[in-house]
Amino acid sequence: MKTIDFISLGCSKNLVDSERLMGMCEARGFACTHDSEQPKGDIVVINTCGFIADAKEESINTILQFVQAKSEGRVKQIYVMGCLSERYLADLEAEIPEVDGWYGKFNYMELLEDLETQPLAPPSMEGSDYSNVLEQTTPRPIGRGWERVLTTPSHYAYLKISEGCDRHCAYCAIPIITGRHKSRPMEEILDEVRWLVGQGVKEFQVIAQELTYYGIDIDGKQHIAELIDRMADIDGVEWIRLHYAYPAHFPMDLLKVMRERQNVCKYLDIALQHISDSMLTRMQRHFTKQETYELIEVMRREVPGIHLRTTLMVGFPGETDDDFKELMDFVKWARFERMGAFAYSEEDGTPSAKLYKDDVPEEVKQQRLDRLMRLQQRISNEIEATKIGQVLKVIIDRREGDYFIGRTEYCSPEVDPEVLIPATEPLEAGQYYEVKVTDAEAFDVFGTTLF
């Protein structure tokens, strides 16, 4: 039996792709592992990220690491797939010939076929032109079926409901890589949820590049509220958490579902990027400062207790001190429960790379980023402190040393605060407990179980 170690880089959407491919490989008799610390044996498949400069660098370094392992005889073959190779396939093939096969983000079946037939014939690049991927890209199938090998703890899974994006924000390379938005059929998604429940999954992280656009490409209407409402009806679904919404044309009926369905978490990940109208215009966000303030007010009014996660950007071309001050004032007002931020980096092929000079000095970008995150740390500390004395429903993920580590409905895996519970009681991973919060820090809370 040939062994394959899968290395998944980048976002959770990539992880779902790896899990599906692992399922297909195991169905064909391969033995699969995921992110082994010391991969060795027959085959390594690297699922790459190509979103921003740091992610691309990590992907390249990982490939080179395994090229070295291959030269030392620790692995026999290397295959590379995913966003980086979707975007730069020709260049990568020429620069790193030691890789046995290069694939993009969507052609799983070709990789499967080549894994089964040795020696591998490299994919033909004749006649290919990757300089205008955005214009050439057409909707492609996400994949057949949903059976996959879960690499997450068995009680939660990521559920990808669509692929691609039609928004075309000026800084973003995602549409170049993944093409137009393509929704999965609703019944297929619901069947996958039922299957995952049968595998023991209780908690679903619903993900998409732009989940509020779900259904537009099918019949011109937004169907995310209907999808989540129907998911909530499925026996065994205990938590549903929503990731990667877009503010423009936000479907307000989704807020009603979040408010009324007990197993839909009061949590929304919605990337806002900036607040200054000049920045929003240059970013091609198609949403204004005033509309942003109004949307947040509506969300907090319609879903009491909602925890909002957002992502903000500093240092976009043309950002002035006044623009940044507006952003700081906005964060002080909004008091996001969860917030991440990053400094702008120019991505080739994007509208901003063509239209604007990257004119904000790197040291200014870093200073602004540091100031913004210090502000958020203070806000997060204050928000988490208000939970002291509350009793919250917590799911246990794992044990680390003297603590069980869990999460509330307001916390997504890996990116949000966790709940630390002294390991004085025999708790079980994947089970829910009532926990009284006894202390809090900026990014973690402490508690004890109530039995």
C-alpha cells in the first residue's frame, strides 16, 4: 500500500480540498496522513496557498524543503497542487523540476489518475497562457461527492458552500486564482451535513470566499438564509458558525435565522477592510463609511449578543494619516469582539497593482498595524472581562498540560479566544459542558465546569 502525506497550507477552504482528495485516495487503496512532522515514505502532496506574499513564500519554502527530503531519499515523489500552482504553474514547473507533478486548484481527478499510474507524465503546458487568468477562468466543478477524511478533531468540520468570488476588490488575487463565484447545490450541501453528522461532527464552520453571495449564480437570489435555516433543522447539528461575509447587499434575512435558531451561533466573520470612504473607493469595495456604521448597528440590534469578527487593512496605496485616524476611531466605536489586521502587500495582476503606486513606506505600515492591534487588544481584554461570572456552553477540543481547552459559540477554531478549564475533572473532547468563567485575559478566558 502506497503512503501519501498531505501538507495543507493557507486557509480552511484549502483544507477541505485536501480532505476530499484524501478521501478519494483512500478509496483507491492509498494510506494517507496529514501534516506529519517528519514525512517519509512514498509520496508527498503539497496543497499550496498563493493569496499574499507571506503565504506564497511559505508555499515555496515548503516545496523546497521536500525537494531536499527527496534528494536525501526520505520521500520518493512530490506533487504540488492548490492556489499557488493554479496561478504560477508554468513558472513553477520550470523553476523546480524536481517536483514530479504540478496541478492547479480544481483538477483533482488528473492528480488521482497520475498517482495510480507510474511513472508520472508531467502535465502539458503547451499553448497555456497564465498571464490573463482572470479573463480566461470559467466556472469549474468543485468536485463530485463529499466523503472526505477529516483532519480536524472529529466533533467539528469545515463546510465549503461555494468556490470563487465575483467581487473583484482592487487588492485581492482570489478571483484571479479561483475564478467566478460558483455555488454548490443546496441539496448536495445538506447531504454532506447529514453524512458528517453520521461521522460524529456536531459543529460546522460554514466557509466560502463570499458566503452571502450563495445562490446568486443559480437563480439570481441570495439563498444563504434558507441554507442555514435548513441546516439547523438537521438532527445532530449543534453549532453552525458563519465565515467570510461581505457587507454590500448583506442578506438581512440571515440575521433573523441567527437570532431565532438556537444552534446557529451568534457569530459572524465579515471582512470590512477599512472605513475611510477614500480608501473604500480605491479598494473597489462598493460600500461606504455610513453604510458600514449602519450595518453594524442593525446587526447588533437584530442579533443581541452577536460577536463580530472582522479583518482590516493598513497601508493601502494612498492611505493618509487622516484615513488611518478614521480607522482607529471606527474600531473604538465598533468594539469588535474579534479582529485581525494586516499590512497591504502588492499582488501582481490585481487592479491595485496596475492602478496605484505602493506609496506607504513599510515602516509606516508596520507602525499603523501595531497601533491598531494594540487598540484591539485593549478592547478584547475589556470585552472578555465582562464574561467573568457568566455561565457559557463550551465544547472541549483537547487537553494541554493541566488544562482542558474549549470554545464557546463565539469562538472559531484556531483563530479566536479559547476557554481554559483546570483538568481536575474527567472531561471529554467533543462534549459540551456548562462552564462558569472565573477570569479573563485579552485572548483567553478561564473557567470551571458546573456538574
